[in-house]
Amino acid sequence: MPPNGAPILELRDVHIHYGNVRAVRGISLTIAEGEIVTLIGANGAGKSTTLKSISGIQPVTSGEILLENEPIHRSPPHEIVQKGISQAPEGRGIFPGMTVDENLAMGAYSRRDRQGISEDYERSYSLFPILKDRRNQPGGTLSGGEQQMLAIGRALMARPRVLLLDEPSMGLAPMLVQQIFSIIDEINKQGTTILLVEQNAQQALRRANRGYVLETGQVVLSGAAADLLANDSVRKSYLGEE
């Protein structure tokens, strides 16, 4: 149970199959409102699959996913976005032929509150000033870091209560990695709960309140992020220390 009482997001004994392959084997986790929680683990551990199941993209074989105690694991993806969960996917997934403005607009496709949408445009451009300079430029012409910023900005346009981030630092130069994580901190300080999947375990655990370690589709370790940073097996397996 997270430290702040009842979780905003909870997975209970979630199993996920790809055909006959069990990708996730009974994951349970909780996220309290206002937290940053990170999932760390090797490639193929089930981290991205877990995020896809929360978004409704990957069906759950068994178990439950609850948002504020309401089951959402049978809801289609667009309804899950409307309920308050959005995702910046691994690989960014922007629309390369659309402008920055148009990409951001896609994040607000289910909203009708024009004033709120206008405010969130300004929020995205405040968080990512470089995107404002590029607002009429096709997304496909942006650098990798700018595309990552755009993917996060697009997810924020849904005004989520829970933001799912899948490998936001992948392929970025070290300076940009620091910038992206600083922005993630700021998004969290503005009130958005974050579930973060990240290969850069050290950066993720430094920012997170709590973490879960996944191996072969199972949670093998969990706890406060500071405790995981100090854990010998985590340091050896995921932080590259001997």
C-alpha cells in the first residue's frame, strides 16, 4: 500500500498473455495520488506491457486494474483517456506529417472545453519552450529530444490525473536526459501522478517516491526509491555497479 492511503491506480494480480506466452505473471502494484512510481527491469521484463494494459491497448488475461477503485481493465483505450490516464509511449509515436500544434491537438481529441484546451496548450509550451518555436514545423523534422517533448506534451493535453511515461530518455544525449527528467519533476509538482518505465534506473529512482523491480513478468522487489537505490542486488543488476 502506498504511503498516502487509498491508491489512485491499482493493479491486482494482473496476468497478460501474447498468444501462449505469459508476458506478465501476477503483477500487483499501487500508486498514490501525487506520487512518482517507477518500474525498472531488463528488456522483456514486462514493463511496457504493463503500461499498455493500463492504457487498454493490451488486454488483461486475468486480474484487475482500478482507477480510484473503479475497474478499467475492460474499458477501451479512449474511455481510459477520458477517465484520466494518458501515455507517452515508447518510441514517441508522434505523427510525423502533422505540425507540432496539430500533434498537441490530437492529445485533446476527446475534450470539448475550449478554454481548458487553450490553457493546456500554454502549459505544454511553458514546459517545452522549444516546441513553441517549432509549433508550425512537422513533427517528423524535430530532433529526437524534441519529439520526446512533443510526445509528453501531447499526453498532457488530455489533462491526465495519471501520466504513463514509457522510456522517456531512450536514445537521448546525457544533457537532454537531465532536461527531460527535470521536466518530469515539474509535471509532478504541478499535481500529475506519474508511473514511469525507464531503463536509466538510477535517474528514475532518484526522481521516484517508490519503485517496483520486474523480472520475467513478475515483481521481485519493491519499496521506497531510496531503499532500492541502496539495495545491493539493484545496484549490481540495474545500476552497473560491482
